[in-house]
Amino acid sequence: MVERHRLSSRRRADRVDTVADDLVGLHSSDPVTVYLSLHARLDGATIESIERALYEDRSVVRHHAMRRTLWVFTPEHARLAHASTTLGLVGPQRRALVKLLAENEVADDADRWLDEAFAAVAAVLREVGEATARELGERVPSLRAGLSYAPDKPYGGTISAHTRVLVLMGFMGRIVRARPLGTWVSGQYRWAETDRWLAGGFGSDEPARAASQLVDRYLRSFGPASPVDVQWWTGWAKRATTNALAACRAIEVAGQRGEPLYVAEGDTAKASTEPSIALLPGLDPTVMGWKERDWYLPPERAATVFDRNGNAGPCIVADGSVVGGWAQRDDGTIVTSLHAPLSSTHRRMLDEEIERLRGFVGDSRFTIRFPSPLSRHLAS
């Protein structure tokens, strides 16, 4: 983990796309995660240098993929994720939206209304380049139609049609999230046509081939991993996971308890032998990369580090093991809590990482979108 995920100071990279490739992708459901995951693994990273990679060089791109969540990928990995995973979401999501449009009597022919909405959004973006959801609603008034959902459920409510239309167009690969409306901690984005934002778009790879390649990339970053781990990370059904493992010619090995694990064909990775400390944000790819976590997180501590839905909070990782958590308070103070003892060397390194993180975020304040019980307690 330390070597492959660049968790030691010696292994830090100097390019955003290098880190994104090494981790296959960066979780972006919380925009803060992208920046802090990169900072932990980059030398000399600044908010501006990461923004440049995202929005000017476009060496990485945001896209919905595994487990229907938002990621930041290099174009190569985005295309693999799109073909193997995202396209499979389009049919069910479209049927659900058509049903919602019909139930709300938005149009007599909901399918036709939806296709016309796609065309109208594309026409506006072709004209203006980038636009927010609100701006698109102003240019295409039909998108402002209200959609009431789950009226008999406590989580029900009303949304504008453009909310679902734009997400579906994203799943289809027709549009992508461009620059945020606010600062780096903002989760509201402008939208742009994919072909104008990303040269070559998301391509047209064959899904099974893309799935095989994606699992191979996962194993080269996260192996040894169990089939349960692979299924958790991808969000696929069991059969699809088994087929992809076979297609990429993954090698079965025995875990410490004799359980079957898999590594990529030809994998010869070596373990790190130097001490390391990393402050990783909530939803960091390292902590989220495995379903079975006993080997790097004591089971009795899992409920404090993860929320009920399996989302990881900010963690302190020492030599590849989760040893505590951290949070930023309203005054900007970085506070920590340890559940395992640290050597004097590791304590010095932790202090250095805290100072490095303070220098990176500066006067910015952020909240964790999916806080763990421990991070919520620390931030209070």
C-alpha cells in the first residue's frame, strides 16, 4: 500500500495525472477529497496547480463510474470505467427518469420530451461552451419543470427536471462537469460537451474488454485483493466480477488465513521498509479500496472510521495501517486522535504532515461531506 499509493515522502509524485493513474481514480463525491488526496501524494502541490490539471491541461476529468459515484480519472482510465461501468447505468436511469416525467405529467410522450431536452442542452453548450444548471434552465425553460418524487417517503421531495437530465447526459458521456461555481471546496459545477472538453470523448471500447483492463489496473494498485474487494470497488454483480478476473488472467494466491486473493499477472511489487505517515481525507481511494479491511484497520475501530454506508472519514495512516483520524475545526485548527501508539519518529512525521497540510489549505475552511463518527467528534 505504501509503495503503490505513494504514502511515504520518498514516493511522492510531481504530476496530478501520475497520482490519479497510480490509484486508478480519485473519489470526487466530495470535492475536497480530490485536492487532499493529491496533496498527500504530491511534492509542492498547490490548489492552483491541481486546478490547472483539472480545468486547463485537462490531464484528468470528472466522470460518474463505479458504484454510481463521481470520480476523477485520467482520460485512459475514464474510458475504461465508462465502457465497463457507466454505460450500464444509462438504460435503468433513463427508464426511471421517463417514469418520473410521466408520473408528473410533464409531457404526453416522456421519451420524446427527454430526447428533445438532450438536444436542447447540447445546442446551448455548443453555443456558450460552459453553463451552469441554472443557466441551462434559463435557456431551456422546459428543464425547469418540477418533478415530485417518493411522495410517501420521508426522503421524498421536488426537484427541477434539469437535475436528472444533466446527470443522465453525464452517464451517457455526452457532457462532463467543468469548472466549479465557487472555490475548490465547491461541489456545484458548470457543464460542457464532452467532445469539446476531452479530446476523443469517452471512446467506444467493448464493455467486457474494458472491464478486464479495469480490474487489471485495480489489482496492480490494490492487489492482493479478494473477489469481494473487487466487487465492492467496482459495484458490479458477482458474475461480472468473476468474468473480469478470469479475462485479465489474474493469479490466485492464498491470504494469511488461506482465503483466496488475486494479484495481477506478472505482479512483482515489493513492500516498503521505511516509516511513513499520511493524512488522508474522507473517501480517500486507499482507505476505500477494499471491502475486507481487517489487515489495515482493527475491526473494533471500523465503526469510528467509517459511517453506516461504508464511507471513510479522514484517516491517519502509518506504515500502511489506519492508526487514527483527524479533522479541521472552524478556526482552521487540524486536530487528531490516535487509537494506536506511534514511535517518536512517526510522531515527528505526523507533526510535519499537519504543518504541510496547513500550508496547503491556507485560510480555506472545509467540511467533510460524509463525516465518520470520529471526524464529527473531532470537528465539534
